[in-house]
Amino acid sequence: MSLLSQINREKCPKHIAIIMDGNGRWAKQQGEMRLFGHAIGVEAVREVLKACVELGVRHLTLYAFSTENWNRPKEEVDGLMNLMVETIANEISELDENNIRLRSIGDRSGLPDACRNELTTAMEATKTNDSLDLILALNYSARWEIVDATKKIANKVKAGELNPSDIDDETFSKALCLGDVPDPELLIRTSGECRISNFMLWQIAYSELYFTDKLWPDFKREDLYEAVIDYQNRERRFGQVSEQLND
Ligand code: FPP
């Protein structure tokens, strides 16, 4: 029985978030430079995108560059930024043909001009597409996003548009980078590391976490199917007890 046929299409996550990790280690295993690992990592992005289209996943968020990643050697940072520009430019027409909308979370103002411009062009060109949102977390960290949302809310209070006593979960969710996107039901991290690394801290409050030893460049369509099957075998209780869910 194929992995795909084991998936219940009715119960697929609508939003999957992925911490793509292990490109550097993968490259080292191959005796190559780290940037080679990132380049092959783009192939894994393509694989996962195809799997998400197949399953009808509505939003896919990929942690592509964190605010902490600026601390890497300059050569790697420059190479990663060039790879983003190249990849976005090369993929834009295929994204569009597949009705995929490119979006981003993170501080775009801090990206190099070439990267920000390519991203802006691609986001504009695909903005009416509605089969899947491919959301790139670029120059992103969850703490930055939470602080940014807090500033937006504080400014509304200051302007007299919002009463502090009316601030609730929903107010906060809407003030995040993409207030219209539901929280991910499934968060995947590759490479065997079991931590969150400042990613979507608000949004993953109730997400199912899936950790795999696979290094990102080795992650294939079938690996995503396995993660979804694992997710479908879990009981999501949201604070309730099992018996309540089966009532
Ligand atoms: C983590 O592996 C990976 C990254 C920081 C970059 C991921 C970026 C890509 C795969 C390119 C995607 C491009 C687009 C446009 C979607 P690591 O370098 O931390 O690996 P290590 O932990 O083995 O050192």
C-alpha cells in the first residue's frame, strides 16, 4: 500500500510549517561546501511543494533565513541571498502556472535590495493565486514578530482606535505578519534537532510537532506523506480529555 493511499484527504493539515535543517551537514557528508547543501535543499523545497499541492494543503511556511542566520560567515550569507534571488526568479512562472501565491513573513526591510525586489515582484505577480500560499520566512524570528505585533497594537491604543481591555488572542493573531493565515496544525523539523529555534512561537501553541533525522536535502515527497500520516494518527485534544472528543 503506497504512503499516499494511506492519507485521509479529509483530515490533511491546512497549514504545514517546516524548519528546513541539515543542509550544511549533508554537504559535509558529500565532501562539498555548505552552499552546495543549500542549493540541493531547493530541490527538497520543490518536492515538498508538489506533495502539498497533491494533498490540497492550503499554506506551507518554510523557515528559509532567520534573523540569527546573519551571524554566519559572510560568504555563506551572500551565497544564501543569491540563491533566494535566483530561485525566486527561476520559479516564479511555475508557481504562477500552479496557482501558487508567494508570500513572506519576517522583516523584509532588512533584506538586501536584490532579494527584497525579487521577492516583491514575485509576491505581486502571484497575489491573486489561491490554491496554495508558499510562505517564506526570511529575516524572520518569532520574537521579532511578536514585538512587531505588540508595537502595531500599542500604536492603535495610542491613536485611540483600540481599548486595552479589548485586546485578546484574536487581536494579537491578526497583528502578526500574516493575520489571515490560520495556525499550522503540523510543524516539521528535519536533521534530528529537537528545538523550535525562534520559529512561529505564537502560532504553534497547538501544533503537532514532528521531528525526523532526515537531513533537509534528503527530504522527499514520501517523507512529507509519512509526517502527515503520523499527524493523522495523533489525537488532538486542545486541553480536553479523550472521551470528550469521541462524544
Ligand atoms: C538550515 O540548514 C538551512 C538554512 C538556514 C537555509 C535553508 C534555505 C534553503 C533550502 C533555500 C530555500 C530557498 C527558497 C527560495 C525557498 P543548516 O545550514 O543550518 O544546516 P546544518 O545545521 O547542517 O549546518
